Amino acid sequence: MSVDLYAWAEELDSLHAHAWQRLVRGVHDRHAPARHPTLATVSPEGWPQARTVVLRAADRVNRTLQIHTNLYSPKIAHLTATPIAALHVWDSRQRLQIRLHADVEIGHGAAVASTWSAVPERSRVAYSRSQSPGQLMHTALAYEAQPDQAAFAVLRLHVRMMDLLHLGPNHRRAQFSRDLGWAGRWLAP
């Protein structure tokens, strides 16, 4: 690949903009790497818990991301106890790692009714109360997935920090944080 393909990594502003562009693309393109990031929470026992999720919204202006989940999944207990998370995306084509730290707000019930109405029928089976995600079963398919709006939750991630590592011909790493007014700074890769 030509070095010119990575011109966006040469300046802090363009690197930051490019990372948000990749996140937004993940919302709209099911084949984009940011479509399925890894979300990490902390269990009440203090253990890190990482899982793949689906990115449903990305808003650069407000520095927020959105993920849908089952209200009865273990991650809700984790986030209720410790309402922070990390998100990780590896975009191999761009040779870009995106790591985020965020405060997490859990929305459910009437507060997310309009979001629920936009969830396709075929996707609603992921939100059921008949068995909680992670619940012990006697056989692999001993569950019923009955869509239930009461089991639907929206995680709104309020980004606090973004760490970007570009592994192009010249490795570059930058960090952007809310505490510094989103002004970027270069870090050793």
C-alpha cells in the first residue's frame, strides 16, 4: 500500500476524524470492522469481561455510541455496579486500532420505546425474558426466544477517552480525551 493511503494518520485532527468516520461506517455497513467491536466491562467480583457487540449508533458531535442488549444479560449487572466500559475495534484494512473508555448509561422501558420500534422483527428475538443470557440449560437448544420489549435495553456510551494506534509504515499513536477538551496528543506507539 502506498504511504499516501495513510495521509489521514499524519495529523492529529485528521486521525481523530478518520477514527470517527470508521465508527460511523460500522453502524451502516455490516461488513465494516467497527460493526462488531469488543465491549469490556468489570464484573462485580472485579474480573474483566469482554464480548463482541453490534454498534448501533455513533455520534461524533456528542461523542456517544450506542449498543442494544438484553436487559437480563450479565453485562447489565456489571454496568449497574460499575457504569464504565472500554470498547475495542481493530480495522485491519486501515491498520488502525481504536480503543475507547466511556461512561455508560443504561436505557430501558419507555425511555427506549422509539428505538425498540425501529428494531427489525427478526432481530427482536435477542430480547427475551424466558431465559436470561448465560443461564444454565440442560441441552444446547432448550430455550425459547419470545421477543419482549421489557427485555430490551440500550447502552449509551459517553466517550471519555479515545486511544488510536496506526500501524502503517510509520507507527503513530494518539490520545484524545474529554478532560483535555478533545485536543489530541501524540504518544509513543
